[in-house]
Amino acid sequence: MLNIDLHCHSNMSDGVLSPAEVVARAAANGVHALALTDHDDVAGIVAAQAVAETAGLRLIPGVEISVSWGGQTVHIIGLRIDPQHPELAAGLHGIRRGRVERARRMGDDLAQSGIAGAYAGACGYAANKQLVGRTHFARWLVAQGHVPDMRTAFRRFLTRGNPGYVEHQWTTLENAVGWIHASGGTAVIAHPGRYAFNARELHLLLDAFRALGGEGIEVISGSHHPTEYGKFADLARAFSLKASRGTDFHAPGEGADIGRLPALPHYCQPVWQGWPELATHFSSSLA
């Protein structure tokens, strides 16, 4: 069985490794096919592709798009996209402009709570200054001794009702799925277990996503507890969605490592099933 990881981040968004280092780590961990899915940017794909070709690893061009739906932020993964497609590029550019403004407001909010210098500090952890996000603020808070670890940073700061959290309107679900499809890609709901939806709200999200032509849902995720795998596998089947697998890797020592996840439940239809680039790249089973 192929080891396929369809969700990871480089320092082009909120990861700590360069795109080349992400691919090298994936290859060392026995990953056969990897999607680089940085937040709202595709700047790392060219560098990642160059290393993948020499490492014998198949790179799947991807992106993770920030969406506002149901009063929450939802992330939609685009897989097998054309990174140069003008409609996708224009949409992502607009989101990045909003990200810069949001980061400044987060810094202002932390300053009002007595934590000065947070925006500049977070920028110091971001290789891509257009993609300064909560993870960069959290790393700075840890480094400055405000909290002992990343988990505490998100529990005490940067989340709804806590200092550093600001409301922000991302793009729509319709836009995100539309941009992905326009670029030739496949749309997947990222880590559904992370959203604070009740069962009815989650079903409404899946209905809306499926009505727009969305194809997949992450069943095996580094953001899911193993006890949740069956739940999301069942939802994938109930809503006629294909199943995806991804660690949501950001950094060594932060959550799951690249490729270190169990296989999909046997009754799931993998989102990668039938992808010709995998059939030509590998001779082993794709399921």
C-alpha cells in the first residue's frame, strides 16, 4: 500500500521547514505521494517539485483555502490544482491581503491585553510575511515565555473569547470550491473534527459542500483523535464523499509527523483512487 499524505505545510505559510525540507522529510519517512497544501498560497510548489523529482516522491500540487461558513472558519483543501491558474491566483491574492490586516489587528488586541510587540515578533517567525497567522503568534508567545507550549498558547490566546482573537471574514465556500475546480483540482474538507459544529451543522456543511461539487473529506487527519476516524469514514460514505488522509504537518515535534498515520478504513473510497499520475509513477496498489 502506498503511503500518501495529502495535507502538509511549509514555511511559505505556517510551517517551519522550507518546501524542499518538507519533501526531503517526507521521503525519509517513506511517503510515496505528498501534497503541499500551504494556507492560501502556492509559492512553495515549484521548489517542492524540484526536490520531489530527485527523491522519487510524487508531489501533488495543493493549497488550503480559508473559508467563512456558519460563523466559523473552515478550511478547504485543493488537490491536483494548477498553481498558475489566474482565477485561483487572484482569489488567493485577495485572501492574503486580508491575512495581513488580520495579523495586525491580532497584534493590537494582544497589546491591549498587556503583551506588546506581538505582531513584529510573529513576523519574525514567518518566512512569508503575507501569511502571518495564529501559529506564528503562538510560537512567539512560547519563545517569550508567556506560555509554556503551543497547546497552552492556543488555549489562553488566539482563540474565540481570548486575547489575540479577532473576527475575520474569509472567502465563501462557493468561491473556494469554484477556484479549485477552475484550476482543474479536487476539493476536500480539511480536518472536519476541528470545527465546533454540532451534528446538524456539520451535516449542513457537508450538504452545501457536496451541492457545490466538493469531492472529499479528510477521514484520517493529524488533527483527529483515532476514535474519530470511524465517524468521519461513515460520514464520507453517507454523503458520497471520497476519503482523504493527511497529517496537517507543520513542524517536527508539533503534532503528527509526515506520513505517520494509519491507513484509511477499508470501506472508504480514497480520493486518490484513479489518479493517473500515481498509476504511472508507481506500480503498487493505489487503494
